[in-house]
Amino acid sequence: MRNKLQKFSLILFGVLIGVALSLNLPAIAEHGATQSLPLDELREFTEVFGKIKSDYVEPVSDKKLIDDAINGMLSGLDPHSAYMDADAFKELEDGTQGEFGGLGIEVSMEDGFIKVVSPIEDTPAQKAGIKSGDLIIKLDDTPVKGMTINEAVKRMRGAPNTPITLTIVRKGVPKPFAITLMRAIIKVKSVKYKLIEPNYGYIRITQFQERTGENLAQAILALAKQNKAPLKGIVLDLRNDPGGLLNSAVGVASAFLKPGALVVYTEGRTEDAKMRLTASPDSYLRGNQSDYLKNLPAWVKTVPMVVLINGGSASASEIVSGALQDQKRAVIMGTQSFGKGSVQTILPLGNGTGIKLTTARYFTPSGRSIQAKGITPDIIVEEAKVVNSKEDNLLNIREVDLENHLSNPNKPDAKAGITPPVIVEPGKSAQPAPAGKGGKKAKTNPDEIVSKDDFQLNQALGLLKGINIFKNEAK
């Protein structure tokens, strides 16, 4: 039996080396020195594989073992790299196009459990009260511990109008509690807008999808038409926006920046991972898309702006807010963002499966890495809540709290010319006579685009009015 096992291991070992070579694994290091394959480690892998095949209590298919090994390789790198089987790969494509079945939450894996990065607006999860930072420990009666993130996501997705019960641990709440949700077809409307007052527009981006830049341009034109005159101020709301497509983020930032302005650049090990993306059609258009920004009015490039962010603003949201902050184009207001400053590349494997691999870090125009740090607002405005502040701080789960997160390459004392933030507490204002009723807890109504009691929004609107008063007095 031992001889058979050794023979099997050697055969598999040869197969693995052949696969590695077919995938063009580097045989030469960057500086020309020979870099051999890790033969001892591959031999150990084949011995473990053979032992499982021969001695495990139940038969296990080769496909399951290989899939699990690939899963382990990727999930051990960082919280965002993952292997996707055919179903998961198809679901990813559906998600970027704005329609998929499930609950509507952006999640990551932490210590074997599922952590909520952000609920997606107008979905069963958001309407049921799921919050950023919630820890999901059970799906129906099945513990999450031991599942891969793909397995957990697959369980949460399913046929519309079927129920699932999530058991939640929420810091500040003494005991786990259960929430039963009804799955639905998630049709994410990525851009919402409203003329909140004459001359002042509100635009909310819930997620960066394929058509987000185009939808933003339509929203700007619609607001100008409603107002019957150029706007005097825009609030761009990126709170609880978990991110999405890089080119869509570049398109959104480009709508407000001068042509050719740097939006973001990336640095990675391969040449393809090193990019400089600017406010130009080449950076935000795909394929034969026509330039959806070309018909925007000239005043869009100079209208006073406030961008709202919070701990649920991640990835593409941070690219947009970081670019507008560094280019001195907008005032960033709210609370520290999530801090996901890495780029994931989707690599199809040719059999309907694929991998999502972290290939680069992104940097704002001034050279700041957002990874594990986030965007610091120019004006810190906490959401008005009636809670214990120490317990509230425990709810703020960010990239830096995730296991195996990438480090931030910037030096700790690097400030990149960003001035220290102004801090505004609920009940106080950044500008005199702000609109609305600051200090009151915002009312939650999922059918409203924005609440009139939204303290952060009222502070943003007050700041825009103050800027216009100042501009008029300076004339």
C-alpha cells in the first residue's frame, strides 16, 4: 500500500509541476537569478493529498480537494482574494450589472465568521436593519464557522421569496439575535438624486456598477433642468457605498475634475498592475462606450461640493473622495472611511470558474495609500445618535480590523499636505445657521431618498450655503 501511495504521490507531483509550468509560473527572478519551483513543499502537498485520498474516513473527490486547496491558497492571502466556482463567477458578473438574487449585503471574512462591510440600499438586508460591522455567526441553523466566504454567500443567495434566518452578533448588544429575511431579486439603483432646496442638488451613489458614471451624468442634467438654472452646490453622498468597478469610480470623479487631472494610480508587481488613471475617456470608458460626460455643462467642474463618507464607504468610494480631496475640488465631510485600498483583478480560468486576486494597491493623486487607514474627512461630523459613545465605537469595523489585511506602505507620519480635520459634534455646526434640525436622530425610511433630519446632510448643506455667502461677499 505504501508503495502505491508513493507512486500516486509522485505522479500527482509531476502533474502539479506540469500545471504550474502551463500557468507560466516564473522560472526566472526579477533580477535574472534562477528561481526554482518549491519542490519540497509541492512534495509535501502531494503526500497530504494522497493521505486524504487513502485514509480519510469518507471518500473525497479529487475536484473537492483541489478546489479546497485553491480556496485555501487565496483566502490565506488577504480578506479580498478568493476562488470562484462557476456559480460564484456568474453571480459576480450579475452583481456588477446591478441585478442578482439574495439579501443585499457586502461582506468579508474575519476569524472564520462573516462580517458585514455594508448593507446595500433598498435591499432586504438594509430594510431589516442589518448594519455595517455586524457579525453573522449562523445561517439558518448552520454555524458559519468553518465555511469559506463563497460557501456563505452561496447559502445567503437563493430563489426569490424564500426565507433565511441570520444570527447576528452586534457589539454593544449583550446577546446574539436572529433576523429573518426574505430573499429577493436585488435590483440596485446605483444613482439617486433630488433637488433638496432651490439651487442645491443631492446625489447618492449606492454602488459603483457598469452604468454608474452614465447615470450620474443623467442625474446632473436632470437636477439642472429641475432647477432651471446652474446649481450653486452639490452634495455627493457616498455613505455606506461598499465600492465596485474601478473605471466607474474614475468616471464619477472625472465628472467634477478638469480634463486630464489625475484621479488615482496603482502600484503592483506586474506591469499591468501599474496604472495612472486620469479624468479622460480612455480611463473610464469600456469598449465602444460613447463619452457620457461630454454633454455636461461647464459649471459642473466648479460648482461647490461636499462629499459625505462614513465607515461603510469603501474602495471605489474612497477613490472618488480621495481624488476630489487631493485635487481641492470638494470638502469631504462625515467620518473615517473603511480603508480598502487594494485592487482586485478578476482572472477567468477558462472553465467557467475564476479567481479574484489582489494585484495592486491604489494611491490618491498626492500619493496617499488608503489601505488599512481610509479617508480622513476635512470636517468630521458624526451621525447624530443617542447611544453610549464607547459602545458605538466598537461597531466601527474597518479594513484594518480584518485578518490578514494588507499593510499601508505610507510612513505613519506622512500627511501628504492634508490639513487636520475640523470636528463638528451633533448639535453644533460647521457654518452659521445650518438648514434642518441638527442634533436629532435621523428618521429611517427606506423609501425616502434622504431624510430631512439627516444631521450630516444638513451640515453639508449649511456649509455649501456658507461658501456661496462668502463668494457673494467677495465679489
